[in-house]
Amino acid sequence: MADCIFCKLANGEIPTNMIYQDEKVACFADVNPQAPVHVLVVPKCHIESADGIDESNSDAVKAIFEAIPKIAKLLHVENNYRLINNCGEGVGQTVKHLHFHLLSGLDAMKERLC
């Protein structure tokens, strides 16, 4: 999608703090972090939300979940992180591009959950 900010970030059209990337996945820092470690993991192809996943693009989601352990290891948070996906504006999806929040920092996360 031409005007999607996550497409532009994932494909290098807009500079960002790229944490990880391969041919199908990009991971970069969240601009509004909610925990000491807060990155976004996105497919490089445009999928609007979890409701947009189908047989034509599910390989991108598979690639995301294969990349997540690598990203966690790069960030030194393996076995100590949380994944969040929001599907729709009513639950907080503000960018219409499928993305997963990877958060870690146990103390900060406990404070937000209480």
C-alpha cells in the first residue's frame, strides 16, 4: 500500500532503527515504547490486520513467527517477552498493517498490568 508507514519503514523508504530484517520480515523500535524493550515485528508485504491473513499471504506470518525467537535473542530477552497483536481500531490498532509488539522488561510490564 503506497501510503502505509509500516510498509515504508519495513522496505527502507523511511529511515528507522532496524533491529532485524530478512526478505519477508522487518523489526524496528516502537516510537512510543511501553516497556524497556518494545519493538514491532511486521511483514514486508502489506496485510491490513489479522483478519486479512489468508492462504495467499500466510507465509509472511509463518516467517514472522520464525523470526521472533531470533529477534528475542538479538535483544537478549529470549524466554522473557510478551507478544501483542491488535486487530481493529476498537482494540487499539492505530496503523492498518499487521504487526506484533514484542515487549520485555519484567518490572515495567508488571506495573502496567496491575
